Amino acid sequence: MPDKGTKKKLTHVEEGEASTPAAEARTFVPTPESKAKAGKFRLFAVLSWIVAIGLEVAAILQLKVQPIKMWLLIVLIVADLVFAVIGNLLWKKANRFDPASEKQKVKFFVQNQLGAIIAVIAFLPLVLLIFTNKDLKGKQKGLVGAVAVVALLIAGFTGIDFNPPSQEQYAQQIEQVKSLGAEHVYWTKSGSRFHLYQDCQHINTRKTDEIFQGTVPQARELKNITELCKTCEARWKKEHAAAEIPAPAAEVPAAEVPAGDLVPEPVN
Ligand SMILES: [Zn+2]
């Protein structure tokens, strides 16, 4: 059955708003626009982190001023947290435009988890200095210490990239959609998968009033969508099964064909 289209508002994401797949999709190369965007996000992330660490230094200096102003310490810790989290979010966004390669294991880890590393730098020294401070009384120490520990945890948690993008994953997704013969994919604001058909039952629902159309990297950059809808994939295969020219079966025994090649395990 052909794609019947959709009555919903269909927003076509402009080329250049996010990257287009590289002509040679074996390796993923971000477009100059994506590179530039990533650079801008990274610059602001680093600036935000510098402010966060600066606020931590200010809080540490406050610990040496007698009498210790509790409210000021807490304000500095909260401000430190705000800038640390802003930096983390910008940094993770940048990685969606310009992902690291899984082949360089150390770089891949550091680039994707840098926010968590910065969180440790921006809070752990302060936490240790609060708990070892002799001028803070028991109750005060408990309160400020708890605020600092919670801030460390929040900053660390938002700094972790639980679904880190990689060049290999991008290339594989582009290849996958290409091998299915689709030019564009579709997604919704709230969805977690991209679709091959505008009229897919999962996106063409009553709740949906807008469907986005674009490339796989766009889905990833704009919404962090990494998975292809299983319903769409099954439908596409069914529709194209008849038209497909059977492969020369004699040369490739069925047992040697790797199963599930088209569907990568979701990385979560
Ligand atoms: Zn679908």
C-alpha cells in the first residue's frame, strides 16, 4: 500500500539547518554548518564551565572568611550548579552535530562524558573542603555539605551522556535508511523513533499535529532520535519484497548471511 500522506502539518526541515548525509556514507563527516554549530555550542559550554569553576573558587574563598556567611555559600553553590548544567547541556548538544569516532576509545569517552568530569572538578574540591572545615559547626556543615553533594550529583548526572552519539552510528543509520530506499524520514516532537512513512500509525495519531521531515542526521541533531520505527521497516520490506530481485542463492548459503544486520541494537 502506498504512502497515503498525512493531513497533519508537515514541517520540512531545511537543508543546512542540520547536516545532510555525506555522499559517501560509510564514514560520517559533518557538514561545515554542523561543524560550525558544534563549535559555537562547545565554546559556550566551555565558557559556562569556566564560570561554574570560578563560582566554586569564590565559594572556597568564602570558607576562609570569618564569620562564614551560610546564605552566600549556598547561593554560590547553586549558581555554580546552574552554569555547570548549562555547560553540560550545550556540550552534549554539540556532540550531536559533530560526534566522536568510536575507534578512538579514550577520545570518544572523554568527549562524550566531559560534563561529568567537569562536574567532579566543579564540586568535589568544595565538598571536601566543606567537610574538613573546622570553622563550620555541625549543623551548618551538614546543611552546606548536603547542598554541595546534591549539586555534585545533579551536575554529574546531567554531564553523563547515556546515549552518546558516534560517527559510526550515524553512518550506520544513514546506510540503513538508504538501504531501505527511503529518501527522508519522519518524526514527531515527542517521538523517540524516526519513520519511513508519513502515515505511519505511530505518528499519524490524534495527538500529533505536526510531523517533521528530514534526514537521519537531522533527526539525531534536532531530537536525538536514533531508532527506526519497526512498523515502518516491516511495512517497507513487505511492500518491496515482491519487487526485489532475489540474490544469487547458490553462492551465499543462507546460514552465512548475518541475521539482523539492518536493525542495530538500541544503545541505551
Ligand atoms: Zn513508523
